[in-house]
Amino acid sequence: MTVLTENNSASSIHGHIYDVFLSFRGVDTRHSFTNHLYKAFLDAKITTFLDDEEIEIGEDLKPELGIAIKSSRASVIVLSKNYASSTWCLDELVLILEQSKSSNHVVYPIFYHVDPTHVRKQQSSFGDAMAKHRRYMEAESDANKRSQWVQRMEGWNKALIEVADLKGNDVNGSSRKETGVIEEIVNDIYNKLRISSRTPSPQLIGMESSIKLVTSWLKEASSHTTDILTIFGIGGIGKTTLAKYVYALHCCEFHTSSYIADIGRRCDEKPSGLLDLQQQLRDDISKTSSIQIHDVSISTSKLENMVAHRKVFLVLDDINSVHQLDALLGSKGFHPGSKIIITTKDSRLTNSCALFKTNVKPNHSKHLLQGLNETESRQLLCFHAFMSSNPKAGYEEMSEKLVKYCEGHPTALKVMGKSLHNRDVAYWEGCMEELKKENGVRINSILRVSFDSLPSTNDKEMFKDIACFFVGMDKDVIVTILKACGIETTTGITNLIDTDLVSITEDNKLIMRQLVQEMGRYIVREESLDKPWKRSRLWCHEDSFKVLKHKKGTGNVRGLALDMRMLEKEKLRGSCELITDALSKMDSLMLLQLNYVQINGSYGNFPKELRWLCMHGSPLKSIPSNLPMDNLVSLDLSYSNIESFGVCYSNPQPLQKKQKLIGDKRLLGSLKILNLSFCEQLYSVGGFDQLPALERLIVTKCIGLREVCESIAQCGELVLVDLSYCNKLEKLSKIIVMLKKVKTLLLEGCTLDES
């Protein structure tokens, strides 16, 4: 691809010489972390000032460093163990923070093996350093110099408090790989500085010409028509990365804009996925919270009316059906001057949607995103493997072989580089030999290397659980469930992130690229290609239905998901009802999802090892007394017909006179997450004295809910309560008082009573 270059960089236009001033304590990180970070900035074409000289304690700050700070758009401060022992570093810090107050200078702290609290309160090594400076000050006999010391120390103290409160990056070597941290820092700085004319981050290597093309298309004036650009190409080639970058760069130039991400996966995950996307689009366009609509066609009509009167910039990422386009774009047309970017694997979809069957068709352009050339491929591989643009000595031959094998596929190159980081040449050679033996799809074989490189069986099992059941869910919820299944999640999540198998969104959702998820599910499928009941996990709704219908479940099955709405009715062949004894032989089943399933038989047949039970759309009006729930940590009955949960009592009575939640035992003593959202028949939630471990209570949009029992005050572990849009709830003020220790209390759409 042609590299886009401009004569005047963003820095020089605004009178800046550097993008970043790098402040660090040389004795701690000069030849390790800071050196790697500096090289990563240079590789990303982020101009960086780094001073190679070391000044002894007590020497004055060189004037040119103050000039360099003022000539930089941002400062990255590596706060390491001995940072505060250098008066030079502390003086730099004061100047940096002063510069940030007088200009748009960005300050980005990195807490390198130090606790931000120790920086803020000057404890541990920071406390020792400040105490040493204080002794120098007290030993000074010259009154003028002593006064100067006092002023400097006051400035240092204030600066350390300020920098500790800034958002940056916390580097803990015991749980995070430095390669991943450095990539994250480069991306953060690139996004904060909005460097548009240079290759700013590794993920954009080789995309310069595509960025220029899309940017040019965006800036073309078209006041009389709507312009649509379809970016297409194979999975993992960078379509989403390109669209996301261009959107972030130019969305502020439009009065109204919206980026709808990961459409295909979100629609496939749940039947209401398309409605959720329409809701997001309406909220983005109107900029206010809009009323929820439960019908796709009505929602489309509302969207059509909105976009007809507003010029919008819209990105629809990962479209995989015409139905999705029709629901999000409608057929009546957009306001002239609107710009729409669509990313998809199938470029034919755009022309087939309803919007192109109107009298006034949009202007439509296409851009095929292809793989990287050999030079770009080598650069991307080497960044992730060596944190440089070129191979280490001795790795040249193997690097070339892997570059050729990956055939310019960015995802493959990134995964391979991360998997082989810090491995010796022999390991690279062994990896290459294994790849040659694979008979499957090449990209799947490459991604498999990342899975195989996970350090433990624990991490591999965790990856398979997430790939089959939990992509897109809240990370903390996933951690709670998997911990109860015997998975070590603290290092596990970190290892999955470091190998680029999962990532975490800003709203704490744990996500996985579609190619990676498909690879994970294929690994599970390989356990038994022809006999799904012999696999450890069943996520395919059709397979799950057949296994349960024919009662073939065995002790091999660890997790099973079935959503009857996801099945085509013509394939069901007869009764859709399932008998509970189909579960009786699944002794190892811990993860169970039975959404919108008609169940008959004794609930005592449910497996006793269940940790996660999700039953959306259940017809149950109450919880069966014989349902085994001793080990359950997460119960999700959203959209069900349940009328009351537990027993509520307004006046405390002796324990023996209270009716127990279920039977005579604390069967829900392990429950940490209870989700009763969208249960329209629910009028009462109580029995909290039987839920000692409860951490999250989610009852959002239960329009009939009137009572939350006062016994909720007994839930000492409760950290989150979501009562949003429960607008008939009584005694809300009293409930709020009882929830003072709860960290997150969501009450949007509720009516506060006067009591």
C-alpha cells in the first residue's frame, strides 16, 4: 500500500517540535521499559523527546528540558520506584503540570511497579525519597537556599498528589505483559493527540492509503445526496479498525453521528439484538434517552423520520444480512449530505437493501481492503514479537517464513507476534513445523497457535467457556461465575488479554473477535465431530436441542446453551417441549442456559453442580422448591413470568415465624448475582436474609414491581443494585437509606416518594 505523508505535521502547525516528552528515572527503566516504550513511539511515528543524560541528585534542571516540555504536545511520566529520589525528575513533574494548566498539554502517568496511593500520600519509596529531601533541606544553613528548598518541596508534594489522581496506566509486572501495556499506551497517546498524518499505532500499519481514501470521500461535498461507502474484505483484514479510526477522527465534524459496532455478532447473540442496535442509533441521533420500542418495524419507522431531518455521519460495522441494513437504514432516505460507512464481508448486501430500491438512490462507493505487503507485514509481526520494526539478530529467517505464511493478514500477524514474544528461535521453528502440518483453514491454524501458547490448562478452559457462552457479557459477572467453576480468573483474564484472545470494552464488556471465537468453538467441536453429546460444551442451539430431545446428555457436558427462538421451527420436528430427565445424566453440568424453553417434569432432575442458570422467558411463576441451587452463584430469570421472589415482610418477626425462601434450607446461600430484569408480572422481591452472599441485584424495567423487602439491609456483600425504570416501586426513599453501602445504585426512570 502507498504510504501517506504530509509536509507539515500536526505538531509543527501548532508550534510544537515533539508529540511526547518522556519523563523517567534513568536508573530504574532507561534500559528496559522506557527504552521499549521510546522505540514503540518512534515506530508509531510519534515524535518523542528523551534525554540520554543522567543528572546527579541535587543538580539543577537543564534549561533545554523546560523548553522541550513546552515544545511537546504531551508528557508521558514513568513513575517508577526511585522517581522521587531525583530532584530533577520532580522539577520536571512540576513544569509538566504547570504546562498542562496553561495549555492543552496532555499529561499521561504510568505507574510502573508503584501504587498510585503511595505516590499520592508519599508512602513507601516515595515517602523515603521525600524524607531524604527534607533532611537535605533541614541541613541547609543558608537561609535563602533553605527557603528555596521549602518552596520546591511544596511544589513537589502538590505535583505528586495531582499526578496520582490523573488517568493513565498502571503497570503491574506480575499480571500484565509489558508488550501489551506498551501497545495500549501508544494507542492511548495516539488517540489523545489525534495524529492524523502519520501511522500512529501498530494496528494501522499499512492502512495509510485507505485512511486517505476514506477521509477524502468523507470531505467531498455532496449537499444534494446521501453518500454510502462499503468497506469490504475477508474477516480480520482490518475493516473495523479502519472504520473506527476514521470515525474517531472525523465524527466531531458532524453535528450528529453514530458508530454501531459488531452488528453481526450482537444480532446473532440474542433475538432482541437488532432492537438494541436500533435503540442505540435512535439515542445517538436524538442525543436524549428515547422510549423503548419492542417491534423492529416500528423502530425502523421512527429512525426513518429522524434521519430524514438530520444530516448524519453513520458507521454500521460488520453487517452480515440485508435484514440488518433494512432495519437500520429504512427505505425513505436520509437527509442530503449524510455520510454512511458500512463494513461487511459481502459487498453485495448494500445494493440489495431497501434504501437502494427508492426513486432517489444514494451515491454508493466500495473499497476492498486487502492484506499488507511484505514490508508492512514484517513491521507488524516484529512490533508484537520484538517491539521494534525489524527482527532481532538470529530471527531474520524465521520472521520471513512466518511473514510469507500469514499472507499479509493483520490479525494473523498480530496473534503470531504476541504468541512468539520472548520465545527462542527453536520455539519459532517448532511452531512453523506445526503450522505446516495443519490441514484446516490457514488463519484458523494461525490463531490456534495463540491458544496453544496459553500457559495453563486453566487458561485454556476459561477461554473455551468464554468463547462458547460469555462473549459480550460484563467481565465481573463472568469472573464471578467462572471462579465458582474452579477457574483461576485473575491471571487467566490477564493471560487471555496479553495473547490478544479477548479484550475489555470501556463499559467492562468482555469481547472476542469473531475469528477468535470461531477458533475456540472449533477446538471444542474437535472433541467429537459427529457426536455433540460427547463434547464438553454445547453452544449450538440445534445441537443442544437434539441432545436434550433424545436424552443423550452425558457427564462430559460442562456447559449447554439452548434458546428456542434461535431455532427454525421447521427443523424441530414435533413437540418443542423438553422433559427434565434429559438433564439427569449431566452430572458435570455447571453452566446452563435454557431460554424460552417449555419444560416438563421434576426440577429435581436438574444437575446439582450448577453455577450459572439462565432461563430467559421462563413460564415459571415462582421458583420450584426442588430445583437444586446449593452451588448456584448466578440466576438469571429475565423476561420470565415470575410473580414474586422470596418472601417479603414489613415488620421483622422472630426467624422461626418467617417463611423460608425455598423449603427449610438456605438453598441460595451461594447466590451472588440475581437478575430479574424485564419481568413484567413481578410485584415483590424479598427473602434477602436467605441470600447472604448476594453481590448484584438487577431488576431493571420490572414495570409491576411494587415492593423490595426491607431485609435487603441484611445483604452485607451487596455492591450493585439496579432498579431502573421500576416506576411503581413504593417506599423508594426508605430503600435508598438501607443501601448506603452499595457502590452502584441505578434508579433512572424511578419516582422518588415523599416519605
